[in-house]
Amino acid sequence: MQPRNMSMSGVVDLAAVKAAQEAKAKAEQARAQAAREGGTGAISPADLVIDVDEAGFERDVLQRSAEVPVVIDFWAEWCEPCKQLSPVLERLAVEYNGRFLLAKVDVDANQMLMQQFGIQGIPAVFAVVAGQALPLFQGAAGEAQIRQTLDQLVQVGEQRFGLTGLTVDPEAEPGGAPAAAEQPAGPYDGLLEAAVQALDSGDLSGAVQAYKNVLNEDPGNEEAKLGLAQAELLQRVQGVDPQQVRRDAADKPADVQAQIAAADLDLVGGHVEDAFGRLIETVSRTVGDDRDTVRLRLVELFEVVGPDDPRVIAARRALARALF
């Protein structure tokens, strides 16, 4: 899997939103599976720091990142700054007690991983959260800076992806980390996969129809609802002239459709608060059918970002004030 960047500052990445929902579901499934088996799924403190190579990257990093943020320390034996940084990261991994997992990658033995992450020099530290890769820092860093970065990472993992970390038991045997349980295929997995493939190939109409097919049979399917909201958003902005849309919105503040079109562009561009604020303001100055049209579009955009996102929670409160 090719790594990709995800900003921690709030840009909405539609692929990351989907990954967040999937990661939450997988984390909940893993916890439920451990409970059914009568165990805690606890690991030893020694298992919080692991050596990873190219062959085990999928299993040890990508799959584990659906349970806990994985910090990757790219190092080499000849790298003097690495010898200063790596012990700090290892100590903090134990101190943070399962809130992140530290994966150490020897770049001399794993050149392909170094190239995939676009690393120009070491030490370099990345993280993977729910399959999404993001750079943390490169070169020497002070412990205060490292702690601040790790705190932000843990917060992102918890708030956006529902990753509560690993359970650590000092009495557990090292090497006893539980393997991720294989989940049985659901009845709509084939249709959902077809929808994802259609999205990836740019067939937005096909993706919309595939998600609707799932929802026709299973109206409560969360993955299909999220996917449909994303696909319809992308379909609406496909082929529009962004400059014209923004001119119309600026020139016609009372035009509901102009404000809705601009909000769609705001969201796709990562300006989440701008999109929500624009529509909430429009709700506050409209009545009747126009107000309901704007409200429904705003609810659709909430679906794209995800109900647990702090920006959605804040916007729901603001919407309630505008309505009542």
C-alpha cells in the first residue's frame, strides 16, 4: 500500500474519512472479539516497540493502525542523530502505555519503504493512523517537541478514528500480542467493493448507484451512507467552474443554490468550518422551503465529515441555534 499524507490541521480528506469509519468498526470488532473470548487482548510493554521490515509492513503497521496509531522511526546504524532520537521514542512508547505503537525501520535493509515514504534523510519519523500515513518530523527533535507531536497524534487517533490504544499488562508474556481476527465477509461486501472501485476510477454515477443498491437492501448500512454522501458530493462539484461558483456566492448572498454550491466547494477543498458556517448563516436568513433545502444539504455534509468530528458537533449546535 502506497503511503499518503494526511494533515493533522483539519483538511477533510475523503479517503481518510472513509478510513476513519472503517477503523472505528475494526477497533470495535477487535474489542468485541476479545470480550467474547474472555480475554483482554493485553500485550507486554516490550511489545510496544517492534522492528518492522518490508515483508511485515502490511501486517505490523497498516493492519495494526486500525487499532492504534503506529509511529515509524526510520533509522540506520551509522546515523548518529538516530542514536540520540531512537531511545527517546522507545522510552516514550512505554511511558504512553499503549496509546501508540513504535515501529522501527532500518532503512539500509528496507530501501523500498524509504522510497515509498519519500524520505530524503534520517532520522525521519512518520505515523500511520487507520492506514493513512503522515509525516511527524525529520532530523533531531527535542523531547518537548516530540511529546507535543505525540499528544496531537493520540488526540487525532481518538477523536477522528476512535482508536483508544492497546491494553498493556506488565505481567503479559513478550511476543504475545494478539493477531487481528479475520472478519467474515458481510452480505454487501461485494457491492461496497464495486462502489469503491467505481470511485477510484472516476465513475461517480456508478459509485452512487452501487451505494444506493446497498441502502435499498440495508438502509442502516453506515459504510454505504458515508460512501453515498462522498460520491454525491464529488458528483456535484465535477466539472463546475470554481471561480464562477464563488463569484455567484459573493454577488448573490440571498441565492440559496449559489451558497449551497459554494459550500460544496468549500468542503471538497478542506475548508470544513467555512462550508458549515456558510450554510448555517444561510439557514438563519431564510424561511420555508429555502431554509429546509439548506438544512438538508448541511446534514448531508455532516455525513461526509462524520458525526463524531468535533467540527460537526459544533456545527450541529450552531444549526440548532439558527433554527430555534
